Amino acid sequence: MIYSTLVAMSSLYNKLLLFLLLAVSSLFFSCNKCKEVECKNDGVCVDGICDCPDAFTGDQCSLQKEPRSLVIQKVRISNVKDYLNYEWDEEEGEELPDVFLGIQKGIETKFWFTSREIYRNSNANTFEFSEEMGLTLDDIDLTLRFSLLDDDVTFSQELYWCTARLYWAKNQLPEVYTYVYNTGVKLEVWLDYRY
């Protein structure tokens, strides 16, 4: 009886030891699964596999996903003073234009967006627009035309315009799209991406 009890205890001890060895080795190997895994674009290795942020995919999070839409949060156009056409201001009692923003999609002639923010009687060099933005652009391949317009009594005149395509494959999805034209004018567009 003592012998059979010792054999049973020995067997139980061996099973327990084997279980502990397996558990420790499993833990050791799972910790080392990420040792040689490199995750890019702020991806994080979990059990040897990269967990990628929304904007990226692939084994190393190196492939940029294409967003289903862009959201324009703010627009700034700077260094424009020398390029504004001031001669069109027709509003009585004002020598300088009342500047607001208009955005057109692609080759459309109608404005997709016009700002309610207006720089009255302005000779500013930088114009920033953020009120009532949150503009969702579903066709992310479109080139947009950003126009600085003069708010006159009869109709609005275009003072300055520039175009930009805000998204293309491999543009690294910047929070602020920035482009400096050869005239020195700088366009900045604050963006969010939807997937």
C-alpha cells in the first residue's frame, strides 16, 4: 500500500513538474515571439504578430490603407499678400476686400463649401478658416480648388486660387497636408481620415 501510494505520488509529482515546465517554456517562448518582429508606423507586437493602427496593414504594418473618406478640419493659406488681386473690390467705403474661403471639387463650377468666416476690409497675409468645417470628402482622389474670395455687394470676386490633391497612395497620411507653391504661397489643410 505504501509502495502504491509512493508510485501514485511520484506520478502526480512528475505530471505537476511536466505541467510547470510546459507552462514556463510556453511563457518564455511567447515572450520571445516579438523579439525579432519589427512593427512599423506605430504598430505593436502581440504574440509575434503586429497589431496595426487603423491607417496601416500588413505583416509589419508597412502598407498604407486607403481611407474611404477625408475630413477637412481647417484650411490656412499664407504668404498671399503679393498675389491677391485687390483691384476688384467694389464695396463702397472700403478699399480692401472682405476675404472668405470657397472650395470646389474637381472641375465643378459650383462651390462645395464657402466659409462664413470673413476677414473684413483685410490686407492680411495669412487667412485661416476652421468654423463649420468638418467637411467630408468621399471621393479622395479629387483635386480641390481653394479660392480666396472677395465678398462684394453684387457678387463675389476671386482674389486668389490654388489647387491640391490631398491624398495619394503612400503619402503617409499627414495630419496637416502642406504644400508650398513656386510663388511662395503656402496651403495647409488639417485632415482626419475615415476607414
